[in-house]
Amino acid sequence: MTRLSDFLSHEGPSRSSVVSDWLVKTEGLSSDAARKRLSAKRLKAPLRAFPVPLLPKKEAFLYLQEQRYEERFWLKFLDAMRETGSVFGLSIDGMIARHGLVLASEFAVISGASASGVKGQLTATSVAERLQNAGVLQLRNFDGLDYWEVRRDVFGIPDYSGNRARDLTEKILLDGLRDWVRNMGMAAYNQVKIRGEQDRRPVSSYLFDLAGPSFLLPLQHSGKQQSYFVADVFSNTVVSEHQVNYFIRKASATHSLLRRNGAGLIAVLLASGFTGPALTAGHAAGVILTTPRELFGRRTGIALQNLLSVLSNTAAYVSAGTPDRIANLIEDLAEIEGASGNLRGVLFELLAAYLARRTAVSIDMGVRASDPETGKTADIDILTFSNQGSHCHVIECKGRSPGGTVDVREVENWIRRLPIFTAHLKAQSHLRESKINFALWTSGTFEPDARLMLENEKRKRIKHPISWKEGKDVLQLALEGKEKGIANALREHFLHHPLSLIAG
């Protein structure tokens, strides 16, 4: 055991097969004798075998007791998982690509494991649970949603505060990608589903950010199984050779399952960039690796990259930015705005915030409001303060395509959340005596029953009054403030866009 201790002390924690090979070479043992010598039952302190199996073929991970809490322990373990193609290693690298944090419901996408049972393979749920038992993942709750978070301390991942901005940017990317897929005829037009949609389903047991049945000629075979176009999206990650492997494994497994029934697959990974080795690995595996700049064009790609920065601190952008800067961003993203409801909402929010900021002392955006008594939460789009906080103005934004409307259900939902906003603000000691009012702004119009509901609600609310603005009212606000750039952006992209002829 002394020689084994010396080996592990010099080489660091290692796979049992590596130690076994060393024993065969240095001590002349047979492979079988070496394996028996390393069995958990025969190991004695200070030698240890990690108790949670994370390597294939029941291989052990050996270390000295003193090494368990060293910085290199998990790095060496991750190397071992990578070397063996362990699905647990793929999942950790997928988590790292997501900056260490992913919605629990989306873990199956980045794990490389199946979302539902595939014979002889672990499901993504089982992978997450075992990594949790190993002390690698922990379940966290942010804003009422469950997330898996990887141990940042052991893998050297910095804290990440841009989760909301990243998720929203990726939804916009997925909207744009779906539009591209539809227009190119890569998949059935009305059957392309993306992350966040309830009717999205795994493809042959594997879950992707985007998936749709494809009828392209190269994918047509005699089998009854449907062929598919699938994709995953990263908004702010340069994917490395290790991080690309989860996608390669998932795409290869899906293709293999489809091929058994005579079907095929086209798989695309969209990210900010890729390292050279990642590109080599992806091309060798037959998957498509591309960037927003390559897919949507240089101008739109750069604008999408800038959008992520804007969404990371929208309030600061609105406060420091000029109207031309906001108008230019909208213009640069015009290529994909037609298909992206998420993008249209974000851009209208920026315009509305700029106009609201003109008469306020300060502004905040994307505030997660919480009622201390009920625990209920809701998002505040725009929150402005006047006269040192004596007046709070809470604005909800509904960006719409030209000719679009806000229906009564959306108004009901907004009214239902007003008590949460009120409780949240009143819980702040410096805002307890503030006057609070609420507003609902849209770039479109309100349907008649929605307007009637607003008028009825307005008569009831004296202490915390409500108001609303349609697109023409927001435009009038810009004109009165002589904000020519903002007014032009509203006219061109929200009010009088050529699409309004179709919508009408």
C-alpha cells in the first residue's frame, strides 16, 4: 500500500484502471491480480475509493484521504470522466457551458442523457440525482423556479448574475432560429417547437432546445419513423472541445435511434463561438456548429451580442443611453423582429423605459417583486421613482406586432398581480409612505372587453390608481418630448410596419 500511496501522491487521484496498469508494469502482477488488489474491500487508509459511481464499467476513482478536499481533486475527477466518456462528465461540462446554472426542467437538454428511458442508459433525472449525491450539483430556487447549480468552488466557475439576460437572449435566438428553419423549409412550418413551450417533446427520448419534423430529401427513407431537425442554443458561450461533447453524444444517440426505423437527423448547435478543437470534433461527428453572425448576418449577429449586454443591466443602459442608441439597436435587429415575440417585447420595453425615465429621478427594470406574506412573486417591467421615492410608478409593457392587441385575459393577469407589486414596495422601509400607481403600456391596442375591464377597474382604485397607454399614446408621448428617434422607431417597427397590412 505504501507504493500505491506514493503513486497517488505523485500522480494525484486516478482511475483504478490507470493504477492497475501501473501495478502490472512495476510489480509484474497480472491484470486480474492488480484489479483485486484495488478492490474497495482490500483498500486500507489512507487509500480511498469514491463512494458514488461516476465512471463507466464500474471503474473506481482512487485517492488518498488527504487529497479529498484539495483543489485538484474534482479537476482530476472531471479529467477521468472525460477520458472515459462518462455521461456525468458530459453533464458537468454542459453545466459549465451554461455558466454553472440551468433550470431543473432543462437539465436534460445539456446533460447528454436521455429525457426518458432508453434501455441500458441512465436518464437525465438519474444523472442529476447521482451528481447531487456526489456533492457536485445542488438544487437552488431562484424567483420561484428550481435550478441545478454546479459546485463553482471546485470547478473554478465565477458567480454568474446574468441568468435572466441569458435566458431572454436565448429565447430571442430560438425565435429567430425557428423563423429561419421555417423559411428555409428545414422542418414542418407549424410543428417547430422551442424551449419553454409546453408541447415541446423529446426526439427519440432526447430533449433539444428546438425540434421539428423534417421532410428534406436527404432524410427521406422507407421507414415509418419521422425525421427531425434539432438544435441547442447558447447566447454567451464560446464552446470548448469538452463542452461540445454533450451535444455530439445526444445527437449521435438520437440519430442512431431514428436510423433503426429508417429516419434521419440534422443537428445544429448555435453559440457565440467555438474553439478550434470543438469545431474539429463537431464536424467529425456530422453536426452543424454555427454562430448568430453566420446564421443571421454580421449586423444582426453583433446586435444580438450587444442585446445580451443591454439586458444584463437595462436600467443603466436606458439611463445612460441616447435615443439614437436605442433606435439603432432596434434597426439592427429588424431582420428577426418579425418572428420574435420575445424580441419585440424587449425592444418596446426599452423604448417605454426611455420615455418613462425622462420625468423620473431614477429607474429600475426587471425587478422581481415578492409578497412577504404570501410568498407570491411577479416581475415588474419598469419601476420609476420621483421626488426621492415619494412617488412610485409601476409600468407593465406589452410589445405587439403592428396591428396586435392586448386581450382581456392579459389585463386580468396584470390586475391579479397588482397586490404583489404593492406588497413588495410597501415592504421596503423607504417606500412605505410612497404614492403608488400602476400603468399598462402596449405598442398595439386593447380589445374592447379588455378596455372595458380597465375602465371598470380604474373606478375602483382610488388609493393606487391605474392608467394605460396604447401605441398611439406612447407615440404621442415621444412627440411631445421631441424624441424624434424614438418616435420614428415606434412608427416603423411597432405601428406602421408593412406587416400591419397583413395583420389588418
